[in-house]
Amino acid sequence: MGKTADMPQSKQSSIEASPQSTSSRLPDPADITLDAPWHWLAMGWQDFRKAGYASFAYGVMMVCISWLVTLVAIRLEQVHLILPMAAGFFLMAPLLGGVAYDISRQLETRDKVSLPSAIGSWKRNPIHVAAIGLIMMLFMMAWMRIAMVMFALSFTFEHVTFETFFDVLLTSKNSIPFLLIGSGLGAVLALLVFALTAISIPMLLDRETDAFSAIITSFKVVGNNFAAMMLWAGLIVFLLAIGIMTFYIGLAVILPWLGHATWHAYRQTVPKTE
């Protein structure tokens, strides 16, 4: 008791204040209505139009990368990886949207944007952006491994080439179980990644915060506004699916559009600190 009384007041106050300072790093998510995702899409489309060539050029780059990855898989006779890679696009989309997030951030303060600056936006918080990127890569690797094992077990005696891939996938007796189980497992992983990254990456690009705080805040946003955020997740899946089904061409518009909309989702759900 005597030692506590003799403790310097400054040191004692700092110890008492530490829990409060830790919790103050985590912003309180705002409550949103069910129509909020439609508002985000409208605001995202406005940003896409204002940004001009920058957003579209970023979208075209993503299309070219998608084509390149697909062509490499075909060239290496790994056509069975095309479908899981396309599905894995949903897992990596939040990270790929970083350029669009920063373009929207730039539009808040100026009329013209810089694409090189947006591409290098991760440098403002490199360690923590890389940490979330690593987590997402681990999810992607897990999904690819699951898909490869499922394909090997489902089509053991099938010799699959690019020409026969879709015939085997649609006519084999194991196709329906393969697609149902794969879609279910993919949906679980996608939901977890969505909760983890719904607003965490825009938050890291906008604030001096750490990956853990951004992830916890993202989970809180999804948990506090579950219905609206599930609608938002559904809209993302629907629009990305359209982009992929057009042989990635639609992604030139859809990916930056969704990135801009995600920035506005972050702005509405995580109010600015004073």
C-alpha cells in the first residue's frame, strides 16, 4: 500500500490511462440503413466519371493481368485452375481495389488525380497494408489448395485440356457435387475475407493506424450493420461475376467502380476523427 502511494503521479496516471488510449484507437462504426449500398454505388460511379482516364486505365491494367494469368494457366496445361482462380478473384478484390480507393481519396481535395500517386498509395502505411495482403494471400492459397484437391478427387480419371474442360465440368456425374461443395466452401472463405477487409484497407490508406485495429473495425462495421453489409457483399459478387463472365472485359469499369464505392462505404461507416 505504501509503495502505491509513493508511486510518482505521472507514472501512475499513465498506467491508468493506457486502457483508454488503446481503445481510443478503434473508431465507433456508424449505423447505416439498408439502402446505403445503393448510395455507395451512385457515389462510386460519380468518382469513376470524375477521375477520367485514371480509373479506366487502372481497370484496363487489371483486365490485362487477368488475361495474362489465364493464358499462363492454359499454356502450362493447368486449365483446372481457371475456375478457382476466377473465384479467387473475389477474395483478392479488396486488395486490388487499393488504387481506386486512393483515387477517390484524391478527389475529396482536388479535381484532378494522379494515377502514379494512387498506385503508390500503399507506401503511406506499407507494413500494415502488407500484413493484410499477406493474410489475403494465405486465404487465396488455402482456397487454391482446396480447389485442386477437390478437382483431383472428383475427376480422377479425366484427362482435362482447355478444349474439354467445360465439357468435363458440365457432363461428368461428379460435376454437381464438385460445384456445390466448392461453392459452399468458397462462400465461407469469401464471407470471412469480406468481414476482414470490408473497410480495413481504405482505413489503412487514410489513417495512421495498424492492421489489427483496421481489421477489428471492419468486423465491427459488418457486425453492427449486418443486413446492409450482406447486401453490399451480394452486389459486389454480382457485379464482379458479370465482369468475369465477359472474359474480364467488364472489369475495366466494374473493378474501379466498386473500388470507389468501397471508399464511400468506408467514409460513411467510419466517421472522421476530430
